[in-house]
Amino acid sequence: MLCTRESEPIATRGQRPVYCIDPLEDPRWPECVARHPKASVFHSRAWLRALQITYGYEPVVFTTCAPVEPVTNALVFCVVRSWLTGDRLVSLPFSDHCEPLVTWPEEGRTLIAFVETLQKTERLKYVEIKSADVDVLYGGTFSARRTYCLHRLSLQPDLDTLYRRLHKDCIQRKIRRAEREGLRYEVGADESLIDRFYRLLQSTRARHRLPPQPIEWFRNLVACLGSAVQIRIASHAGRPVAGIVTLRQGKQIVYKYGASDAAWNHLGGMPMLLWETIKEAKHDGCNSLDLGRSDPDNPGLIVFKERWAAECSLLSTWRTPPVAMVLQRERRTMQCVKRLFGRLPGSVQTFVGRLLYRHIG
């Protein structure tokens, strides 16, 4: 543990004291997540517990709120300890974003300054925060490691309006094609749906020359999040052709994972699944669909999300200490990894993914 006595403040050199809490045990944390307007499913106790169970990460929250007060501001991290990639604080591993839960600039400055100091005293390789909040000032030694596109679709308009805004040729036409082809739609979270989605994921990750996440991750998501996670499968003649995993927190639904059989993409399985998600989310009272982040090096994915009339904002990963040269090395390493994995059998890729993912969070 980075801190073991939650009731005692940690010295911050003239700033407000900072406290360390365990979000898996402190009863104030779920209340904070439910109340704070910047909170998402990635802040939730269920998501943090799934990360801990699957990868062994230690969740920790830093706040200026004393133990007798409600938690109204926070930075949440996972402590990633790895002999392979180094010890670090990440907010949060395998999460598209995890905004600092702050309302006033001084709250953000205090917490940011604290984790800067913590990185040095604990001799961590780095501290990383994923944020699209332009109101949080990452001063000091923090620098933007990489910038992504984050797409969100407002679900406030009625369904007819949402449908009319979809790209007529690339989205509307494919939804109608899926209907004509009689694609079967299933939604739930049982073991059969997990297995079918995972086979599609293995195929998709192999096309991208990347190992798949361990299947235990998806099983643990279902076990921890319960009804907040849904697996949606489109099938043709009994064969799964596309699948997505969605998460829900309050009135926001998140499209987290997608996979497909490329040989059947022309049937429109993926557009159908997203449209069914939108219809169900509207029925359940959701007001936004988070389509996740996209790498600028993947323009095809960005265009696909824009064709749903989703709004794009910039999301950055912020790190301390500065990492300009590290980023160049990481890109070169990823290119080498993709070339290597492209030559491995599928079963070996799955095995390697199970071994490596806990080190790359």
C-alpha cells in the first residue's frame, strides 16, 4: 500500500492535507461516484474490483476530504506493480478515461501536486491520468503523452431524429441490410454470450496483430458489474458475426468493446448492434452514449463514430515525469510486437495475452 493509515492526512507542504482511502471499502466512495457530475462507470467500485480481481491492481483514492466528511473531490488510481514494465500509478488501466473528480481549480492543483511528489518519494516509474476535462490544469512536471478523440452521442433527441442524423449510406443502409438478412439479436451476460463474444474478439485482435484480453476479464466484469454490463451478439444462420460489450452508469451507457467476423461485415451486424443499444438506452432513460476513445492513427474508426453524429472532444493522457523519448520507444516497441504476434498461432496469442496484460495496464 502507498498509505496504510487512512485517518491521518499526508503532508503536502503548505497545501490542504491529502487523505488516502480504499475505494473498495470506504462507504463514502460509491456515494461520491453517484453524486459527482464528472464520474463515470470507470470510477465505480465494481470496475475497480474487476481490475483488482483480474490483474491484481491495488485501487487507491486521494482526496482533500477528511474522514468525517463526505468525499467531494478525488483522484482515483490503480497501483500497477510489475517487474517487467515498472511500478506506477495509472488512472485507470484499461479505461478509456477517468476524470479527476474536482469542482474547483484549487482542488485539482492540490491533488496534482500531491501525486507529483508521491511519484518521486515512492520512486514510481510514472503517474498517468486520462482526462478530457479542459478545466483541470496539469502544471508542474505533467505533460501530455498522447491525445485521442473521444466521441459521445447525445440521446436527448427522439429516436426518429437520431436515426435521421445517421449517415444514410454507411449506417442507415447497413441497419436495413441487417434487417433484410434476418440477423438475430441477443443481449445478456451469460456464459454462452461471453464465449461467443470472446471467439469474435480473438479473431478481431488477430487481424490487428494484438493478443486478446484474458477471458477472465470479461467474466469478472459480469460478476462485478452485474446488470450494468451487457453483451450484445448479432448472428447469421446461427453463426455469431458481430458482438459488443456495453457498460452503464447512471444515465450514461458506454460502448467499451467491439469485435466481428470480417467475412460477414457486409451484413451490417455492428451498425445493427449499436442501433439496438441506442433504442434500449433511450427506453431505459439514458441521455448519452459514450463511444470511447480513438487513436488518431486509426482514421477509419474515427470516421465510423462520426457517421453516428457523435460529438468529438480531445482526450489526453497526462504523465509525470515527461516522456517525449519514452513515447517514441513505445511506438517502436508496439510495431515490433505487432509483427511478432502476427506470426503466432491463435492459441499462443491468447496464452501470451493472459500473461502480459497485467503488465501493460
